[in-house]
Amino acid sequence: MPKTPAEKLAQLACEGSCASQHWPELDDFGHKPPRGRWKHPAIGSANHTRKVGGRRRKGSSSEYVAKWSEGIQLEAEYNSSLSLRDACVVFFADEFSSYRSQFISRAGAAVLLLSFDEYKLASVRATTVRPETRADASLLASCARRPLGIGIPFSRNNIWHQSFHAIPAWEALRGTVARARAQGVAPTFVPLVLPKAGLGRYHSQRPADWFAWELTLRPLSPLSAAELAAQTAALLAAPCVCFDRVEAAGGTEPFNALAPASAPRVRAFTQASAVAAARVAATIGWRAHLDLDAFGRTATRAATRLILAARGGATGPRVELGRTIYPGRYLANAAAVEEALEPLRSKGGGGLHTLRLEELSLAQQMLHVSSAGGLIAVHGQAVAWLIFLPHGAQHTALVEVMPRGASAPIYQAQARALGVRYEKVRATIAADCPFAGKGKGMRGRGWLDCNLTVPPEGLFAAARRAAEWVG
């Protein structure tokens, strides 16, 4: 049977190396046992699947190992941003993640785009640009074509990690996006997936699950969450997509979202995101407390004094390889906690409001926190929303529930940088956690998957101090 253009292009790009790729399998809790073998049965075909974690996982027809030779790398420019004319993007899976990208320049450019890695505090490869070869020409001519591609690094499906990339990318690209929209050009956002993203390993491959990607695009796009996910899914599913113009920000200029000097930049991003989220929410009939005219110029009064995130994850179950791990990590003694905090529920007592953030859209989560004076949550994605708490004349507070013995002061540092009062309450890891009592919880990161038991009286005392501070 004749090969499709995608299969021919994949064969040319692969050059016999595809069958030697490795993909570490995962156990039931997302950790790597001895390495398993990963082989492409038919690279570039619609039936392309890979075995991960003991299951066959279907990949997109555009996934293949891209051609990037040592010779090209020796001659390539090393840049922290891209500005290309007539270039096509393709996606492939490597040993780190699905949907890694490469651009094929029809103008002959060769570029290595670097991005800052907040894990290693060093530069990593965000994407590559290689020149078109004679063998590519007829195949690329059959690809879909769009006017403008906007490339943005995607570090991990995690609000805190992605903030290191979303904020500088928004600063670098918002002017380009605004000018394009003014000219009637709708940009296509291209995820430049970094090695730590772990899509298909630690995180879902479905763009509809990429809440951190939506967070990144929210101040740049008027599209709804469903529309953004559909646009991204269509891009990733295509064998290749060509653009008249590509603009991308790698972000090798280090940005520390926790530094006090970064606070104005963080605030500007969250303000723009909240305004955009309010407009999106309005289109679906959800009335926000946010005053669009006042927000961004003056600090609005909190409509809710304190929010208690009923579960530890702000974005729903953690999905790994088709299995749900500790859905929305929560407080094991939630009933006792709710009873202890009851006196704070009246306006006179603090105006406490309990929310299950994972049951809300990302836009609604942004707006609820933007309209609150304080946040009470278990260490994790719910706490990461602290960057959306109001600022200026409004006093704000964060109460973080942290396992005993764990050391992860990232949110304490960020609260200090943003002028948010910080309270910490220690909790005990639930006895049914597979990491409890095994020595892994405090030395490793297994405790992030564990439910907690918090002293109700201790949490009440911290919450009352927070309510008094918020006023």
C-alpha cells in the first residue's frame, strides 16, 4: 500500500532511529520502575500507538522523531526568541514527553530556541528550526496553512511552574497578538513543550486537561476554554501546519516568579488574565464579582473575605496514564474542619466561603480568588492561586496546610513577595497513603499525593488571624 505524505515525511525524518526510542513506564503512582522499551509500530501513521505504563496509547498522526543532525546544530543560531517567515511545525514524542515540536523553515533558517528551566536554573531546548530539504518540499505543500503562529514554552501542567514562562511570554508577545487581532488575523498558539512537561507520562495528553496552558493563553485570547482546547488539539493532530509567519518567545532571560522585584510583573499578568476571564465568563452567563472598569486601576473590595478550598487540587483529579490518582487531594477530617470553622462563616466572623475549585472552570477559579481577601488551602495547585488575590489597599492573607516534616517554602516566599500575610498549619499524612511510614514522604515528593489530617483548632486559629487581617 502506498505511504501517505505523513508516513513518508516521518520516514525521512526518522532515518532508522525510531525503533530505538525508550519510554520509561510508570507504576500506579506515577513513578518510574526499571525502564521499559518503547517502539514505534508505524511512525506517522494513523495507527501509531505506544506502550506506556502497560497500556497501548494512541498518538497523533504527526508524531515522529524529527531530523536534527549534529551538523545542523553546529551551524544553527542559538536564540531566546523566534521570528520566522514561511515555516511549518511538526510534533513528535521523545523519551521525555509527547508533542515536542520542530519547525521546518522554507527560507533555510536553522535555529535552536532556548528556554529557561526553573528546575535546573539553566537553559534547555524549547524547539528547533531546521532548513527544508528537497525531500520535504512536495510533502509540506500538502499541509494546512495559517497566517500567524505564536510559540510559547509549556513547562508543565502546573500553575506554579508555568508562571515562570507564561508571564514573560505574555510580556514579549502581547503586542504582536494585539496588532494581529487589530488586522483581523487570529493567531494560532503553538505549545513549545519542554522536557519536564511529561505529557503522556506524568500528565494527560489531552489539551482539554491542560489548565496551565489555558492559564498561559487567557490574557492573550478571547476564546473560551473549550475553543482553546479544540484549537490546540487540531494543531497537534495535524501531520504538519505551515505559517506565513511565526513569532515565539523562548524565555532564556531568567524570570523568578517568587522574587519581590517580580511582583509588579506578576500582578500585571494576573490583572490582564482576570479581566479576560471575566469577559469569557460573561459570554457563558456566569456573573463575576469583578468590576471590569475598576480592576487593574484601583484595588476592588473583596466580595468574599476568605475562601476555603475544600480539596487540595484546584484543577480536579490528577490523571496519569488513564488512571486517577488521589482525586483532588483533600483533608481526611474535612467534617471536623468545617465544624471548627463555622464561626467564621458570617460576615462578622470573617465571611468564610467553601469552594470546590476543581468543579469550577479556570476562569471562574480566577475570578473567585480575585474577589476574595484570603485563601485557605492544602499545599498544591489550590495555593498557587494566591497570585490572583487582590492587591493595593486590600489586605490579603494565605493559610497553607502543609504536611509535618515537609519542606516546600515556595508559596511562603511568593506570599512575602506579593505582600500577602502568610500562615502555615502543619498536618499529618493520612494513614492510608502508600507513602506514609515508608520514609519516602519527606525525602521525596510522594507526600504530594497524600490526603491530610489537620488539627481543627489550629486551622481555626490561623484562619481567624487571617480574617482579622483581611478586615
